[in-house]
Amino acid sequence: MPPMSERLSRLVRAIAGEPRPCAFVDLDAFEANIQRLLVPVRESGKTLRPATKSIRNPSLLRRLGEREGVRGLMTYSPRETLWLAEQGFADLLCAYPSVQAADVDALSAASRRTAVRAVCDAVEQLAALDAAARRAETVVGVVVEIDLSYRPVERLHLGVRRSPLRSAADAVAFADRVATFPGLRFDGVMGYEAHVAGVGDRSVAKRAMKLAARRALERTRRELGRALEHRLAVFNGGGTGSVMWAAGERALTEITAGSGFLDSHLFDHYVDVPLVPAAFFALQAVRHPAPGIVTCTGGGYIASGAAGEDRLPIPVFPSGAALLPLEGAGEVQTPVALPRGATVELGGTVLFRHAKAGELAEHFHEYLLIRGETIEARAPTYRGLGQCFLG
């Protein structure tokens, strides 16, 4: 890949005639990231399952699906799962459970079109899904989620609050419960190490925590794999921040990644994730309120999670530009401090990166897909196709 400054200048030239705000993907970087994430997975004899939550763009999902070693999709919403099945996507794993009728009915309808698996961790979820499957005269696969949070001492919890199933024995017992529902079929297990895959590790303390957490979760996945060895169609794990080592775990059959394909800026804080920024958004400079400051239209695309500075988008062009700490990124205007000697004329462009890859798509109807200095295609996002699965 060319140097970042050269690449950004090229991208600015590519969108010179486009109204801003606009969002775009550098296809060269996107394809380089696919290759970097796929290599360790293919070498280990596993498959890579892209996470739609981090893409939210059917055109990009199809480009991913064309690669050898990529299998299916991990979806984030039952209604999204049905919609993707209707668009021709196959082998769908819905990673977030629901009990409301509209959602379980959507999963059952999708299962009549393609292989669908639903993640569950509570009997109430099984009962609702079973009733919907029987109404639709189908059988839905169930993937049991086990919590892999790190608890080195009592009352210390490092990880996200997901499944209540905390041990291999818990997961095996729950898998046995699945067999008591005629509309369901036990298909496998998911164990997502969010506290490892989703936490940067450029500090010594964080690297030490992640190493200790890895040992504990690998042990749990190993025990679970042995206990369910002959019953597992799928054992899913991993995430962008852990692909490189999770691919080597014998217990897992497939690895999930999502944000790494577009490389949002939270992944700048990882040591072992050699990716290239691929997704950007561009704002128009419309004011010069003071020397060294340019104000842009729009830009308030704040990432979810615990509120903090790391959830803000970051300006990357001109190089050295920065948000103002007392204003941040605003809904209708965003002031940016320029480095000494840099200028942006009114009507000029400032480029930004979002903190989270998928959430950028919620703010734009399309992504411009750029190759070199040419807009190769216009790819509608979920939003641009009239879809909003969490709203």
C-alpha cells in the first residue's frame, strides 16, 4: 500500500465532484484487509464468517462472500436475517437472541429459504423460537452461547454482559435442553471473547490482562469442544482483534471478523492487528472562524459504547488535524484545528475515520467504492435500501 498521506490525497481527488458529507471505501485497502484476516484462518483449515453488524452494506458483503474460505454471515437482527435471506444470502447465524413474536417468526421464515442458526442462552428464547418454527413448519438450528468473561477473583468481571452460561457444563446442559423442543435442532456453540477481541493492547497492563484471559477462555473452549465433539456443526469464536491467535485454536471450526475489513480507528490501538484504514467520510469546510481552525458541515457520528473521547470520529486529512476538545464532533458543524502550515479552502475537504466500522453506515445512504482515483461503484447501505433493523 502507498503511504497514508499519498493515499488520502488520492481519495480526496476521487471525490472532488461529490456532494459532502459523503462516505466511501478504498477498495484496495478493503481487499488487503480481507487477505490479511483470511490467511491465518485458511491456514488453520477453518472458515471465516463476516459479521454484518460491522459492514451493513450488501455489495461489500457479496464481495466478501466471493472469497475462498469465507462461509456465511453472522447477522445481528432477526429481521435483518430474513431480509438477507430474501436477498439471496445463505448460511446465516443470528448472534443476538430475541423472544418477541415478530423476530422469532422472521427467523423461522428465513429458515425456509436457507440454513439459519439462532444464538440462544435462555429457555425462554428456546420456547419462543420453537413455537415460531412449528407455526412455520420448519426446524431452526440453535447455537448455544457461552460467556467467556474473565473472572480471576470473586466479584471481578472483565468482559461484556452476554450469556448467563459460564462453564462448559452449563453449555452442555443447555444443549441437552434444545433437544426437548421439536422445532429446534442443536447445531453448535458460540464463545465470543469480547474482552480480548474488542480491547486495544498497546499498554503493558492490557496485554497482560488479555494474555491471562486468553488462557482461561481457551481452556473453557477446549473443555466444551471435547464434551460436544460429535454434536458440533459449528463452533464459532474470534473477532477482529483476536483472529490471529484464535485461528490456531483446535476447538473452533470458524472465526468471525467484521470491523477489520474496514478498519475503524479503534483498531489503531492493537499491536497484532496489521490492517489498513479502508472506510472514511468527507466533510465540506464552510467557515474559517479563527486562524488555524476550519469548521465543517456535519460530522457528529459518535460511536456506541461507554461515552469517551475514543468514541469520536478522528480527522485524518489534512494530516495532523484534530477536533477541538470543548466542541468535539457536532451534528451540524464540526470545527477542526489544523496543523501549522496547513490550509483548507472554503469548499475544501476534510476526511475522517469513524470509531466503529458498521455504525458509519447508519448515517449514509451509500458508500462510494473507490479504486485508485476512480469511483468504481455506488453501494447502497442498509439505510439507503430503507432498512433500519435496530430502530
